[in-house]
Amino acid sequence: MRSSIRLVMGAVTTFLVVALSRYFSYINYSIPLLDIIAIALVALIPGLLGTSFMVSAVAAGLGSVLGLLCWLTFFYTPISGEIAFLTSFLALEPNIGYIIILSFTFVIAGLIGHVFSSYTASQGVEERTETQKIEEKIEETKPEVQKKIEEPEKLEKPPSTFSETLVKPQQLEEEIYIICKFCSEPVPEGATFCPHCGRKVK
């Protein structure tokens, strides 16, 4: 996913978190630790969506500023609860303290984005090294496979069968024939009688 898309997604979600948390306070919808949860989400969501410190920090800052402008313009309500207690402890006006605390989340979001992108990059490097190892093994075995394909193993000659031990017809002596003077049929040279007419030829 491109950095610009991650930036827009982080800014939009941050805007919704800030604007909705202030809107719930405006309509007196009580959610425990609402502002603390909102600040945590402003740091966490852009940090996880961003691919670097800059993308995460800018997304958190842009969304928070738009959310604060929406709050100040449409439904300005005083900050109360845990944030009011913390800002009074720091001797700050609660609304100003809320804005200052929210601004610190930009840096936290950037740090989360930096750590998360470093982790995913290291995971990608590990995956690439595993892939490279597999490719190297394939390259090593390629010559052997190619050799086996090009030079198939010679089959051993099977043991000679009975038919091979027989004398082939070409190896037999050729038999000479003479013509019978009575029936004119061929008669083997060594025969005394003609096999056709039965008369004595010798």
C-alpha cells in the first residue's frame, strides 16, 4: 500500500476518533475513560497504518487538527474527567491541556510507526533470505537433474531367453531340390521316392 494512502487513512481515522469523542461528550453520552481511549487511539492507529515515522506523525497531526477544529467550531464542550484532573495537576486550563496532550501523541504515533515499519522490514528480510536459500538449493540441484534428463540410465540387457538359443533359419543349411521326371514337382535331393506321385526317382 502506498504511503499517501496510509497517510490519508491514518488522518481520516484520527479525525473520526477526535471528533466522535468530543461529540459523545457534547450529547452527554458517558463512556468511561473516553478521552484517554481517544488519545491512545490517535497514537496507535496512525502508528500501525504508517510505514515510517513521518507518515504516522503527519497522519496523527492532520487528523487531530481537523478533529479539534470540528470540535471548536460545532460542539465546543469543556474537558472533564481524567484529562481535566491531569491538566489541573499541571496547572493548565483543561481544554488547552487536552490540545497539548493530544499534540504529544503525534510523536508517539510516529515512534510506533517507525518501530512497526522496522519490524515488518526485518520480517521481510528474513523471508527474502529463506527464499534465497531455497533458490540456491534449486540452482545447486539443477545440473544433476539436467544430466539425468539428458543421459537416461542404460538398461541392463535381460538374460537370454529360450528363443534366442534356437538356431535361426538363416543358419540352417539350404536344402537342394531336384525335379521329379514323372510329375515335375520338386523333390529333395536325398529322397528315393517322390513325395507327390510316390514313384521311385533313384
